[in-house]
Amino acid sequence: MATKTAYLFPGQGAQYVGMGRGVYEQHAPARERYNAADDLLEFSLTDKMFGASSGEDSEPTDAEEAALTATDVAQPALYTHSLALMAVLGENDHAPDMAAGHSLGEYSALAATGAFSFEDGLRLVRRRGELMAEAGDREPGTMAAVIGMDDDAIEQVCRDVSAESVGPVQAANYNAPGQVVISGSREAIERAIEQASDEGARRVIPLDVSGAFHSPLMSYARDGLAEALEDVTIREPRCPVYANVTAQPTTDPDEIRARLLEQLLAPVRWAQSVAEMQADGADRYVEVGAGRVLSGLARRTMGRSAELDNLDTAEDLAAWTADG
């Protein structure tokens, strides 16, 4: 039976100063993508990605890390890096049989499979990042990772706390079995942390984020993103893309548009998406982009039998293309 390969695309939080530098230097198709992003955005995204003052062996400064972490920079940076890597893979005739991306990464997955152009996707993620940052300023909120607690129990904690009228809180990322991120108002998150800890969560970790992503506190961003999506031509992707909102595959442009808008306020069903890809025959998973977060989550979801690869650096690309 032929191998089916799923490509996974990381979301916000995976970024790091220096990502893409070696790929830019060694691969012309990738360099074209990075330069195109600088031109389209009308600022040097690559300076923020690579570290304007960092050499190969130097540590990034706090200012460089802060600049790249900003939501309206991190999202286009992660998207551009993934699509630059895809340009190199495409030149070597590598393509997925199915794809999925975590939150922001869903846009990367769609662009990588031809649902929209690199340029249109970059405009979308830039606008999405701006809107999410503005929503975080207007309705401050935060997020926390709950470790070692069943999904049903976490959802009940969120319902209990929301009923106390301290603000909304809900599951935002179903990352892997026993790892769920919750999102909501600061007071609601504080209460949910207390209750989850009391009810047996192994750990609850507050996250350093600029807003309550994938929660009702992102409602301000909805209209602006709907307008931006209406301006983009969405085509059938070359392979199924698994939507965050449903964890189901789709190639329908109208559904893709609707799901991207829903995704702002709805949970990312990542563990469920990985499980669905496995059920649909995926037996190799390749994380295309910054870091190794998604391959780690896939390992927790599927166990040690899963074949997992990471493509992030020039060295990763050299090993991958050498293997054919």
C-alpha cells in the first residue's frame, strides 16, 4: 500500500528569532518568497525573522524576540516561513496527500495546497494578526494550558466558571490527549485554573499571550476578517485540508471561507484532526515550518508508531531532498 503523507503547519507560538535565515541563504525559491513578503508588507519581515543584529552564533536580543512575538508580525512570519519551505519542496516534486494547520497554520496549509495564492494568504494573515491584536486590546483576556485532565472535565470547568458571570472561558485548543488550552477573560481564567487544579489537573500553566484567542473575546475581529476573506479568491485545494473547527477534510471553497471565519471564536480541534487523518490513511506526518510543536503533539496523539518528520531549517531540507 502506498504511503500517504500529511503535511502539518504550525501556528503562533512556534516562531523564534533566526527562523528561515539558512533557508533564505541556501535556496533561491525560498528567497523569492521571503523577499516577496518584504515587498508586499512594505517593511522588512525578514529582519524581524532572522534578527537584524544577530549573527549566526549570537543570541537574539529581548527586543528582537519581542518584535517577532507581536501577533501582527508573528502570523505573517510563520506563514511566510512555511510557504518558503514549500517552494523548495515543490521544486523537488514533494507534495502532501492531505494537510492541516494549527490556527494560523490553517492558512499556511490552504496556501500550500493551492486554495489561494501566497500573496493573498499573506494579506489575510497580516490582517488577521492586526485584528486579533486589536481585539486583545479592546477586550483583554488570556489563555492557560491544562495538562492531565479529560476533555469533558475541562469543558465542565469552563461551563461552571462562565456561569459565575466572571467572564467567558472555553476550550480553545484540543492539542493532544490530556493537553487542552483554555481561553477567556483574565478573571475567568484565574478561576478556571483554581477549579481545574482542585479537580485533579496535573498542571495548569498560564500562557504569555496577547489575547484570548479562539474565544468570544475575539468577536471584534470577526467583521474585519469577513471583509478580508470576501476579497480573496478561494479555489479547491489540490488535496483535502482538515478544518480546525470540524476536524474534517474539505476541498469546498465556500466551506473553507466559512470555517476560517468561525475559527476566530471556535476551538482548534487539533488532536481530533490528527486522528481523522490517521483514520483516512495517513501514515507519515511532516511538520513544515518553525519548531517541532505539532510533531510532538502528533506523537502524543498517535503513539510511537507514527512516522514523523520536521522541515524547518536548511539542514532539514537537505536531508529530506536527499532521501527523495
